Amino acid sequence: MNFPSALEIDLPIEQLSALAELESWRKEVNRPVYHIHKWWATRLGSIFRAILLAGNLGADADVWSEFYQRQHFRDCIVLDPFMGSGTTVGEALKLGCRAIGVDINPVAYFQVKKALEPCSEADLRAAYARLETRVGSKVRRFYRASYHGESADLLYTFWVKTLACPSCKEKTRLFSKWIFSSNAYPQRQPASWAICPCCGEVNSVLYTSHVATCRACQRSFDPQAGPVEGSSFRCETCGRRHKILDVVRGSSAIPAHDMYALMLLLPDGRKVYKRAEDADRALYAEAACALHEGDLPIPEEAIPPGYNTDQARSYNYRFWRDMFNDRQLYTLGTLLDGILKEPDRNARECLLLLFSGVLEWNNMFCSFKGEGTGAVRPLFSHHILKPERTPLEANPWGTEKSSGSFSTLFERRLLTGKRYCENPFELRAFCENGKVTGKKIYGLNRPLTPIMASTFQEIAGNAADALLLCNDASSLPIPAASVDLVVTDPPYFDNVHYSELADFFYAWLKMGVKETEPAFQPLTSRSEREVQGRDAEEFGSLLGNVLKECARVLKPHGLLAFTFQHAREEAWLAVASAIEHAGLTVVAAHPVKAEMALSVPKQQAKEPINLDLILVCKQEVSVSRERGNLSVAAITAQAKQMIARYNQIGMKLSRGDVRVILMGGFLKAHSMAWRAQSKDWTQTMLSEVSSQIEGIYAEQSSPAKPSNSPQLELLLMERRSNRFKYIKE
């Protein structure tokens, strides 16, 4: 590594912003190896490539001109103590580094291991063919239906939760409106489908219609008015109102479900809707009987209490298997049983990982997104275990037009991810006919087919490329002063507890790997040492322990860079405390594009944050004693300069973004002064810096307009476009 490095000086945020926005729209296409399986808060590969590149280049290097050059930093050992989906590990290997990935959660560890361990497409296809022969027909037979006497594939089954009215004991269906299917873009395609509240017939209506006449019973109804309003329902029989959760809590059972409609795929390729009939319910009942008569691998573990599991438990979901209906349990259990009988261990574990990912799309917490897009809204689209009042049951094996099925994700996730490993590419943004286009650039990277190590000595001796550990990162089996660069994205300090959610996958995965993977022996993937929680002091302490351990294994002039963002002051105080505890000094803070601007969590946020802060740290002994200006005025001036750079490329930052940039200055000041200052000084400094947010936000210059500069024009076009295409170079 070069000292000082470019990472300590600056990053090309203008160019990276356009590239990051482009990548964020289709992360699973542009970095497929990190999206074979679900993990939370997966960061952008292009940003982490830039961090790793800048960390290996000298201070006078042009990082952007080197971005699309072939690199080989074999002398650099990179550590990621919060591996997650493996972004740091993968990007480091592509640049020729040796990489160590650590995660305390077994699901994260297993998915990165199987994504990176070489397994040929031929072997995977052969294993898939054997699986299809073994169980394919057993699964598919329960997803058939009849349409006007013609046999068809069952794509989706529409269900609705029901509750018994406490007043009259009659059943009410928990529809918020009778329309159950619309186009994802209803202003352009207003055709929708609604069920008649009287007879249950499926009717074609406009999505804005307030009056419709049932084609079967000829009764009129309002498609927009269902029994549910907010958190209450009006009984369909007696008309009395009741709180939904109060009624649910008055029972020990999960609310019942009614099958009311089906979407079918006809042999000629047309998709059609029909109401659920007796034959459809009989087929479901047959699957339920097969489940109870069989002996299939289905998890029996309870759902433990927790912040992210209590919402499901409040609806009386007590076991992970409760989140699936009987037909799903039978077909998924049959599929898993077939996978576990695959003789090729490597291929078997890859199919097991794929199966685990399929679970997210095939449970009774899924819902219907609408026509014109991927039909299934998966379980974790909201990062919570939210019971659905109108769940959607998909076809788990799938058809060519299915969403989230085993057969489609085999091609689109598993094989696509493995092909990327064999021949990884980088994305380049450019303008074409007034649109931002992504061009795939091949030949720049090392293949992601690493020689895997079992000990650090193999990495240190250059005998292997990657070491993956399921381990508490506050206690690493790595010698002191042996790592060149630490690059990571710590867990987010908020209410999303990764392990509580990952247990959904863990309960199924452990049945396939508990004999070979010690990390899957416990009942749960949760750990007391997990850096996660709502208490700021605890979060700061746990994060500080990991950063301190990273500082121990870091070489004297090595760098530790991590990304962070948050809207609450207590979170930034926790990070300041963690850095202080580790004896580190922040030498640079770079705000960069983080996540897709229209992602679900951002749309739900009061002050959406589109920037991540990259904090670049060194050990105290390696930092120059030149402290610089630590005043609030200096921090504010530097923040305004950075904000101006974003304004120049057409980005007006949110209040949350302004906060992120200012917090970079605060953390630099704190890390350089904490030894000589009191805790009261830290709180006062934070408050004074935070007081600048509103003024700076209001003072932003208007985003730049198009100019003759090709680069600026590209960046401006990127801000206006949300449609991209991809071509190979």
C-alpha cells in the first residue's frame, strides 16, 4: 500500500454518484453475486470498489482514471469484520487482494461461502435436472387448475385473512377494498380486478371506479370500500366495528384464511383470473393431507420474542412453520427433501442456498405487487415480519412467467451469480439518446473463483485468496499488525435486527448443513455479541469492541474505512464513542451515494438519506499531530464546499444528507480532540454542529442545469432518468 493513500485525500464523488445511482436501480443485475440470497442493507459494489482502490493508491493518484483499469494488489490483505452479503470480500478479490470476511451470523457466512466457492454451471444444471426428476412433478401437480375446461398452470393464489365478529360471531374478510389486482402503473393501465362482496365472483373494473355491477349476481358494489378501515374492521354481517388486533389477541389462533381468486397461465401464454372453486379447494386439501401423512424436513423451531418478531407473534404466529400454509409446507418440504438427497455436496449446498432464498417469496407474508412488474412482494420488502391481510401464494417450482420461484431464481439468481464470478464486469454510465445507459465492461477484474483458506496462515503465506469466518469480530484468530486495510459496513443502529430476521432462513438451512457447519448447531442465529440494538450506549460499546480488535490486527500505517448514516444524534455519539474506544482517529470523511432513492425504506422515512458517510480512520500513533481547525465554523465551511459539489451535478441534498456531511466533520473533530476534552464538550460540539443543518439546507444553490460538459450532462441526465439499459463491451 502507498502512504498516504488517495482514500485519505478525496474520492471522485461526482462520477461515483452517477455510477452508484445506475447500479442501485438493479443491484441484483449489476452485482449478482451479492444477491443470490437475501441480506439486509447490501451496499453498492461500485462504491466499495472505489474505497478499496483509493486505499491502495497513492495520494497523488487519479482514482477515477484508475477505476476502469485492471489492478492487482496482491500485497494487500483486506479484512471485513461485518461481511454481510460479501461486497467487500468480492470487490477486494476482483482487485487482486487477499480477503478475510467475518460475520457473526451463520446465514451471512453461509451465503457468501456458497456464492464464492467455485461450482461449475454444468454441475449445477446436472444437479437441478436430478432434482426435477426426483420431485418436480410432485410439486407441480398441486399448482394446476381448470379454466373453462382447459388445464392450466396455477401462477398465484389470492388469500384473505378472516376474523369472527365478537358481536355476532360471523366471519368477516379483511379486505381494505374489493379490488385485489391492479397494474403497477394504474394511471397508464387502469384495468383492475375486484371480487363481488356478495357472491365472490371476479369482475373487471377500473381502478378508480366507485360503482361496479357483478357479472354473476348483478348486484352493485363499491370496489373501493372494503370492511377494513385503518386498524379496524366493520363486520360484514352486523355492521359493528372492532379493532383487528384486539380480536386477534382475544384468540390463541392465527387468523383463518379464505382462498378467493386465482391467476392462471394458459397453454397459449395468456394470464387469466378466476374465482376459487370447489376443485381448487379440494386440491389444496389434498396437499394438506399429504403434509400430515408424510415425514418431510420442516422446521419445528419456535419464533423467539424480539423487536422484529413480536409483530408476527402478536398475530399468534409462534413457530416459523406457521408463516406458511399447508400446501406451501408440503411442496417446500418435498423440494428440500429432494435437495438433501443430492449426492454432489457442493451442488447440493448451492441448491440449498437457492431454496432458502426462494422461501422469502413463498410464504403467507407475501403480497401482490400488481400487473406489469414482478408479481410477488416478498416477505422482507419492508425489512420486518409484517402479517399480510391479503397474502399471495405463489407457485414454488414456477413457470416461465413466475416471480420468485425455484426454477426462475435458479436461472436469474444462482446461475447469473456464478457466471458473474467466472467473468465479472464493471458498469460504466454514459448518455445515449438522452438517457443514461449502463455499459458492462469486461476484462478488468480477477475472476471470483478464489482458493479458500481454512486458517489465516494460508492467507499470510500467499497460499490462498480468501478466508471466511463465522466468528465474533471482537475476537479474531488473526495475529496483531497483519492486515493492510479494513473496509466494512457495520450494522445499522435502528430497529432492524438482522439475526431476528435471518432466523426465518436459519430454521430451514440448518436442516441441511448442521452436520457439516458448526455455526448451525444452536437453535437460533442470534448472538449476545451481535452489533445491533436500539440502545445507543450498548451499540457504541459493541461496535467499539470490534473496531478495537480491527485496530489490533491492522498494520501500523493501515487504514480502517467504514460507512455509516443515521438521522439521530445518539447514533453519531455512539459511533464517536466506538472510534474513541478503539483508539482511532478519523482522517477523512467522504459522503457518497448510498441506496436507490425510491427504495421502500427511503420512501417511508421522514427525512430520507441518500448519502453514506465513508469514515477513514488510522491508529492514533500513525496520525500527524497537526490538528487543524476543529471549530464549528470550519466544519460548516467544509460541509458547504462538499454540498456545492453535489449541487453542481444536479443533486439538491435532503436535510438527512446535510446531517451526514456535517457529522463527518464532527467525528473528525471529536477523534482528534477527545483526549483533551470532556464529554460535555463532545455533546456541545455535536449540538452546535447539528444546529447548522437547517441553515445549510436552506442555503443550497439550485441544482446545476445542463451545460456543454459531457460529464456534467451525464450526471444531470442520471438525476432525471429512472430507466436504464445494459449493453456489453
